[in-house]
Amino acid sequence: MQQKLNNTIGDCVKNRDFAHSGPFFNLTESGSNMEEVPKITDLHKVIQPHLPEGTTLETYSSRYLTKPGDNYGSVMLAIQAQIKDKDSKVRELSLIAKLPPVTNDIYWQIFQPERTCITENAVYKYLASELNQLQLKAGILPAKLFDAFPRYYGSRISLNDSATKVDRDAVLVQENVTVNGYRPGNRYKPYDMAHTVLILHYLAQYHALPIALRLKNPQKYEEFVRPYFKKFDMNLNISPKEKEVMNTELLADIKTAANGNETDVKRVKELLDKFDEFQAGKDVADGPYTTLVHGDLWINNLMVKYDDDGVPIKLKIVDFQIAQYGSLVHDIIFLLFSSVETKVLEENYYQLLRVYYNAFIKALRKVDVDVNSYKYETFLDEVQKQAHLQLPHAIFMMKVILADSSTLPTDYKDVDLTVLTKNTGAKDIVVKFGEILRLGKKFNLFY
């Protein structure tokens, strides 16, 4: 339910729709069988400050980036802009514009743009810049800086410059990374070992650098980071009746996956309740492993670049709407159980934790942080303390990740919570539930 960016691109990869020369998108004002694309008022005012001096936006075309049902918390538009430089040369610039869910009032309530838009904007406006400065001051070469954030081309929360509340004219603009060779994953094809190791290296840096900023420059951290990443409760505006229906359907599949084992069903229900309590809880205090958690780190929010031999070599992380301050373990476990091949996870779970930990320590050392407080044993303790909360999260997300595309609506305004119940009993989902239960028990994370 929480996927937002590049979901449809994953289906395009599956169908090889991207295998064309030139820009990834053939842009039009609207797609077939879709409602009219939302207009962006004064787009030039948003991106102008982020263009080279003397460069202007002349015209642009737009189309939906994702299909209805593949995208919930925002409206994603692909933008093909014509920009003119100071020498009057015109070139194309491929961008992505992210709007709050302006076409769907239900999802406006659930995803709470008043919080989520401001949080995501802060990643690009403040966090990325502060992390760059931190690394440069530590002597890291510009070409070696952490590069997982797409380039930022501006944002706003309203047409009113003095507004403090997000409205339906909010927009975030960033580069379309597919033009630079980054490709989305396929939600039906989880990551192999090579992809997982690459992602864990990037994830370790993403977690380590905010910790380093907090330790080395607490004033900057308290001003530009911490205020924007409060806890986010996805259930805040979901009615108890709707929540009960979703859980009842999910637990029916869990019972099938567990071969009728009522103890397992009861434990999953307990974990679902614990995860809800976690989401509704208070902001956590500082600790050695508390940092900026992405909160939705699965295959549709990761873009991978490959070398000529097809080896994954670089990564972009996208969709920071529900980013929040918390234990780094939440991202690790959710990633592993939602987006990694079962066989890879089963055979390499502890080694993957070691891969992450080593990369995490390396990232701290590169910016001159004393790592004596970060022993591998304390890291494993943190994993055991927090991991159980992400098993129900991964279980819940399987209803989205493995949903049959034929059950999804064709119009954005028709997307509602029934997309989470239409695939009840689906074989692939039930099998995956069983695998999560089995591995959760095997690695002592389930109880």
C-alpha cells in the first residue's frame, strides 16, 4: 500500500517497454483510458532556480508515470521539458514531477500530504546538501560523495509563498534517472545476491551519514534534519472497519500459509497490532543505531544502474514520503523480507547482516566518526530487538507487491482500499506468506 514512485516502470521492465533509443518516455498530455493529466501551475517558477544561470523553461509536455492502483501516496508525472540556455540553444530535460494524491480524496486523507510532502522535500532541500558538506569537510572527493539521491529541481507546498500548509498545488521535481541508465526493478522478481549486496552498501551509507551529522554537527542536525522526520501513522485516517476487513482477509491467507496452525495466526495478529502501535507511537530518542529511516524500502523504490555486462553498479533511492527517525534495523529487515529472493535470504541472512554492518562502519570511518561504540554484537542485539516489527510490514506489503495487475482499476479516482482485498487467496501471495513465516522462525525473529 505504501509504494509510490516508479511502480509502473517495474512492469515496463518486465515487458521490456524501455528498450528504445532516446528518452525513456514518449510523453503526451494524457495516456489512453486515463483521466486528464493534472496541470502544474507555474512549473517554471519551481525549477528555474535549479537550472544553470541564464537558462529558461520554454515548454513542456507531461503524462502519467504510473498506472492507477500501482501508485497510492502521490501522483507521478513524467515531464519532458524544453529548456533554452543563454546562447539560445534548446535542449530536452527529462524530469519527474511528484504531486500529492490530488485525484483521490481517500488517499489524500490516508497519506496526509501535510506531513509527507514536507518530509520528502526536506530530504532534497536540506538533508542531501548537509550530507554533502559533511563528506567534503572529511576530505571525500566530490566524485565519491554518496550519490543515491536523484538530482533535485525544486519543490513547493503551495502557490502561496508564505503558506505553511500543503495544498493541491504542491509539487516536487527531480531528475528522471532512467535517462542516465537507471532502471526500476520488477515487483514480481525479487533481488538476487548481487543486487542485494549493492543495495545494502548504499543503505548503510544512507543510515550512517545522518548519524555522523548528528554526532559531528548537532546544531545543523537539529535545525535541518530532526524536525522534518517525525513518526508517521499510516492508519491515522483509516476507519476501524476498513482496517478490520484488511486484517481479516490477510489473516485468512496466513492461516492457509500456516497449514491451519492457529498459533502462527495468533502471532501474526499480535505482530500486526504491535506494528500499528509502533506506527502510532512517539518519536524515538537518540541512540547509537537511530537514524533517518526510509520506511518504505522495497523494490519499487529503488533504481539500479548496470554496466555493459549487466552487473548492478549504482543505485538511486526514491520516495521519502514516510521517512522518519528510528532504528536502522527497520529498513534492513523490511528490505530483506519484502524484496530479496527467498533462497538468497535463507542461505545468506547472517552474511547479509555482516555485509551491511561492514559497509556501515566503513561509512562512519570515512567521515571521521569514532566507531568504538558500534560493535557487531550490539548491532545484532539491535536487530533482535527491532526485527519482529517489520515482519508484519513485509507480510502486509505482499498484498501489494504480488497483486495481480488485472485486478487494478483503470482510473486514478477509482483506486480505493479494495485493491488490498481483491487478491485474497492468491497462490503466489500465500506461498510468500509461508516463506516469511518460516524464515522469521528460522532466524528467531518471529517470537
